[in-house]
Amino acid sequence: MKSTILTSLLATILFLLPDLLTAQNKTSCSQLDGVWEYDLPDARGMWFSKEGRYLWVVFPKERKTFAGESPTIEEEAEAFGEINVSTGTWKCEEQRATVTQLYIKNPAQAGQTFQFDFEVIGDKAKYWVLQADGSRGPEGNFHKIGDFGKPNKENCGTADGFWEYELPDQYGISALAGGYFGWILVEKAWWDGQTDWSTAEGKAAAFDKITTATGSYSCDQQGRPHWKNLHAKDYRVEGQSFATENELQGGNIQFWFLDAEGKRNGGGGKAKRLK
């Protein structure tokens, strides 16, 4: 009797073994949750993802500079061409992700989808954007630098997660995780209107309507966050820091920008947590 049971059990294990091994080799969507820094030959930036939401900000490693204090229309048009930003939702099946874009630099592409294949090994990942014919594009790489966590007393009135801005003149999303931030905001009137991409004037106008940056933040002794731009639309503010005063109440946050003396300067806004 024992021999029959053992033989049956062994046969079941052998039958299921290929599926078990395949399941172990599959990459889970949750493995892309966190903060990632791109490892690309000619570009730099960050990717945030958590529970079906994402945000990325990418710029060339070598930025085009402005000749004077105020950029010309042609310079702003060229700078607009360097912007590669997107935020929205995504889902995946095994090692293939389907992305639905919400806010990007071209309003006409909002709601459009694309797919990419990915592979995660430890804290490193590879990805391939799928082309129109279904083939993989060039390989891209990034490495993990942070994770989403839970709010605590050290969080400067912030909380890890994705947040939707509630501002009178702008739409936008921000991501906070493990001491890193990313945000993309667009002016409502521009986003909801007609955009002319055929001229330098149209591209320069679009450049002025987008606010985007990623970077890191830390708390001062008064519990106020200080934000440091690492990758920003305007290369001139990269490396610069600024402070805010935040009030976090459940799923809502209110913030005020502070001047050099630590006083509220009149700017700020509100945001609500996205579930």
C-alpha cells in the first residue's frame, strides 16, 4: 500500500515539475515595484512603479545648453525635443507589460498604450519596447535604488505612494518612495487645447507648459523636506534644492514652498493619494 502511494506521489511531482520550474523562472510584475535608475549609454533618469502605476522622467546625458539667460524660441524647441516623460497605469502578464499613458509631453498620445518585455535579476532589470511588428527594440537597463514603504515619523509630512495634484491651473502626478521623488505637471489650458507641433514656436510653448523633475529629498531638524533636483526639464536647476512645509492628513497632503529664510512664500498646493 505504501509503495503504491509513494509511486503515485512521485508520478504527480514529476508531472508537475516542468510547471513548477517554469513558474519559478517567470518574472512577477511586483518585481518592478520601487525606484529604478536608468543605465543607458546616452540617457539618464528614473522610473517609479507600484501596484499598477508608473512614472518615468528621462533626459539625454549631454543636455543642450542655452546661450543666454533667457532661452530663444529655437533653444526651447530643441529642449522640448529632449523631454521623455510619462505617467499612467500598467499591467503585465508574465514578462510582458502593457502601459497606458496618462500625462506625457504630447497630449495627443494620452490614453495610448504600448508594450515592453522585461527581465528582473536581483536589483537589475532589462527591458525591450515592442515594435509595431511585435519584435523587440533595443535592450534597455536600469537598477533599483529604492522601495516604497510606509509613512513614519521621519517622513517630513510626506508619504510614499502616487499622488494626484489638486491645483487650479495644472494637472499632474507625483511619486514618492524611499527618499526619492518624481513629478510631472502640465498646464490645464494647454493640455485641454489644441497643440501645434509643426513650428518651433509651438514646441517652445509646449516646453513652457510642462514641469517635471526627479531627485531625492531629506528632512531637516524642523521636519521639513528639502528636495534636490537630479533630473529636470530645465538643466539649469539640476543639483539645486528647495524646501517645503507639508501637512499630511490621511489620503491628502497640503504643501507650501518656503523661501531662503524658511518662511512660506505664497506658493504651494494640494494632492490626494491614488489608490
